[in-house]
Amino acid sequence: MKNFEQFIGSFSFDWRLAKADIEGSVAHVKMLVKTKILTASDGAKIIKGLSSILKDIEKGRQLPKEEDIHYAIEKELIKRIGPVGGKMHTARSRNDQVATDLRIYLRTEILSTIKMISALQSVLADKAGKSVDVIMPGYTHLQPAQPVLGAHYLLAYAWMLQRDKERLEDCLKRVTVLPLGSAALAGTSFKIDRNYTAKLLNFDSITQNSLDAVSDRDFACEYVFDLSLISAHLSKLAEEIIIWSSAEFGFIKIGDIFTSGSSIMPQKRNPDCAEIIRGKSGRVFGDLTALLTIIKALPLAYNRDLQEDKPPVFDAADTVKLCLEVMTDMMNSFSFNGEKTLKSTQKGFIQATEIADYLARKNIPFRTAHATVKNIVNYCIKKEKTLNELSIEEYKTFSNEIEKDIFKFINIENIINAKNSYGGTSKKSVLKQIADIKKCIK
């Protein structure tokens, strides 16, 4: 077969596990020395050889291409220190080795992603602090619903990201479970100390079943699922940016660096970065689907199908981190057009709910009040008037309970300030939210 080595090999993508592989091997060798399976002299030679390989990798030097990164490192080690290098593989298999490497790698990726999420949250909190006087429409079904503060809108995304961060932190508990020592599938007859290896690698615990340990990729699926939700949230925010920056809305401005011109229409600035973030979410969802498809219906224990787990994991990690970086920079350039957002609250009869609440406070059943306000809105549409433009006499034709104080209730600023329930959109509530989210940013 002409391309057999290319077909069966994984070096083209698993090379990025090199540092994790060396870290795991060093811990394994130290354990072998502690349990007297290896002599201290042999252990020292192996660790010194692995350290020299790691230094070369960190300098950007590439290892000769082999079937996979694990064999490439082992072969290079033997080349540098002689046959003693082959003792490194005592009491382990590539099956538990690769499962360990992937967990070490994901731990680093998770911590890095959490840090990047916090950076975006910090920008959102800062922009929210500068937007506590911006009043804009809040929407349901993309129809004007009730007025909210611009800060409240931004904080909604900061809280979404907080959940994303907490999911990753929880995922970390299942990532830092050590499979090393499970060998190929049945464990090993060598008297090893798996807990010691876990301690050296700063893992929280060890796996409890060797069959499960070498075949488990649940932690990888969970990780990519968490990244998929992050992508979904970034896509939602990107969609807001795209809509809000359109000429029809004109609510916001982002830096020109995050937009591009048209090849034919010189007047246009297209929100390309936001559109690409929105598009890349589908790529991450695809990575999750690929990973779930790979593991479904696999009999115990290890199967070569699992070689294909790494490309979707790596791709999802790279894609989400890049999107987080770009979104953070883009939101740094973000600003509201307060005049435009406030003017937009005059559309869509956005105070209608307040009139219904006003009537409900006068002991009118809310459903009756709701029907009354619907009639008022229909009247406004027919007369081409806003709720502010109706006279008190016109209001009274719909309900004698309506008094002149109705105009106080439908004042936009008063509506905002009245929403003092915990988590609401009043300035007081929003300032509390900003303080609370800042406590969550690490």
C-alpha cells in the first residue's frame, strides 16, 4: 500500500503532545525508581535524556518523523543514551500513555482557556461600567419588548461566560484522573505505585478500572462540549454586534480593524471578525460531533479509532482560544451610541407592559389589564401616535382607572429605575452585578 505509513500514523497531529508525553514519562520513571523497578542510575540517565529532548523541542527543533510522537521520543531517547532508554516503557503501554498525555495536555488548555474567558469578562465588566446610563430596547423575538440598560445587556454575556468558566473548572476534576499504570488494558504485574505518579503529575486521583481507563474519552467529549457552549455564546454576542452595527440599528461602533470594506461598494464597512466568530461556532460543533461519533459503539478496551480523537480536540481548542482573543480585542474597541439607542426606545410601544402593571396595581386582573393595553396599542397604531403622545382623555376612553400619573409610569428612565428586583436592569441592580462579576474574575 503506497500511503500505508501516512494512513496509520498520527505524528502529523499528535506531535503537539510532546511536552505532555515527556512530563508523563519523567513522572513514570521516577515512580519506577521509587519502587526499585529501575535503578536510580538508569532512572537518572533516562530523565536527563528526556530533559535534553524537551529543551530541543522548546527551542523549536523537530524530532524525526515516526509513527507517533510517543515512539518518536522513545527512539530519540535510545539514540541519545543507548539501550537503557528502552527501560522507560517498563510497566506501561502506549494505551495508558496516550490517555495520560491527552489529560496532561487538556489540563493546560483548560487553564489557558479559563484565563482567556476571564480577560473577556473583565472587558465586558469595564464596558458595562461605562454604559450604566445607556438606555436601549431589550428584545424578545427580536421585537422591542422593554427598555434595559446597555450595561445590563453586556453583563448578560459576562454571566454566560462565568457559567462557561465554571463548566471548565468542573471538567478539570475529571481530566486530572490518572490512567497511567493501567498498561494495555489489564493493569501490570509490576509492583508500581500509581498514587505516587499521580502526585508527581499533580493529578487529583487515579482511575479505578484499567479497561475503562485506556478506552475512556468522556473527559475529551466533555471538554469539547464545554468549548461548544463557549462558541455558542461568542456566536450570540457576535450576532448582536452584527445587528447593532448595521445602518438600520446604528447602536454601536467597533474599531475599523475588525471590519473590512467591500470589493465593489466603497461606502461599506462589514463586521467580518464578528461574522467569522459566528461561523467558527459551526466548526467547533462539528468537532464535538466527530468526537462523539468516534467513541460510539467502541468495544472495550483500546481501539485504533481513538487515534482520531485528537484532531477534533486540538481544532476545537485552537478555534475557541482564537475566537476568545479576537472577541476580547473587538469588545475593547466597542462603544454604544447612547442617543441612537435611547431614540430607538420610542419605537414598538416599549412601555406597554408598564401600563398593564399600572392597571394591575389598581386591583384590575392582569389579564384584563393586558387586554386593555392591547386595545390602547391598536388605537395608537391606527392614529399613528406613540404612547407618550396620547392625552389623558384618550387614555380614559380605555379605562377610568388611568390618571395623569400614567405619564410618570411610562417615562423610560423611571421604567428602568423601577426594575430593582435582584438581577434586574435598574442602575442600582446593574452596579451590584458589575461588582459581583468582578469578584468572579480571576
